[in-house]
Amino acid sequence: MKWLLRLLGIESSPQPGESKELTVKERRAEPDPVALAAAASGEPRPKPGLDLERLKALPSSAYQPLTEYLTYIQVKRGETESLVFVRASDIDALAALTGESRDNFVKEFKRLGVLISMN
């Protein structure tokens, strides 16, 4: 269980001088204060899941920037699975790359079978 807490950025054993409560630490190269605050609050956070292999299979080259963005996330995490879970703010960034509103992006990518989960 300790490995899972460490993977999630939650340390179960405090460092010298820290309280004995669980602490949440930032694991990103660029801090995301909103995501860090949400993780520290213990509130459930949406984790949209996108099927990268399905996205790569789409014939349009317009999706190339999205494929590169998600592949970067996948490589950075050291993952190899086709399903890539991202932050809700990443959905906004992906929508901006396509020039669509967030709602239109979500609707279109659900229709294409790329956006699998919005939990």
C-alpha cells in the first residue's frame, strides 16, 4: 500500500520535522496549484481517459498535435497503455489545440470513441 501512496504523491512516512499526517506532494515538472489543492482536500477529482491508440488511428492529420500532447504525457509517466488519464485542465488544453470549445471537444471525441471516461 505504501507504494501506491508514494505513486499518487502522498507520503505515508513524514520527513523529520513534518507532522505525522499524510501530506500531498507535487509530482509534476510544472506545478498545478488547482490540482494540488484538490488532491490535498481529498475531494474526488475527475480523471478523463482518452484512448491514444484510437486517436492515432483517426485519418485526419488535424489530430496530430493532440496525439503528440498525449504521447508526451504517456512517455513522461513511463506508461505504455493505450488509455491515458489526464487532468480536467488537460481537456481544456486539448480543446484549445483543436480550436473547439470544451463542450464541443468532449462531445466530438466521445462520438469518435477517443474520450472513454469522464469520471
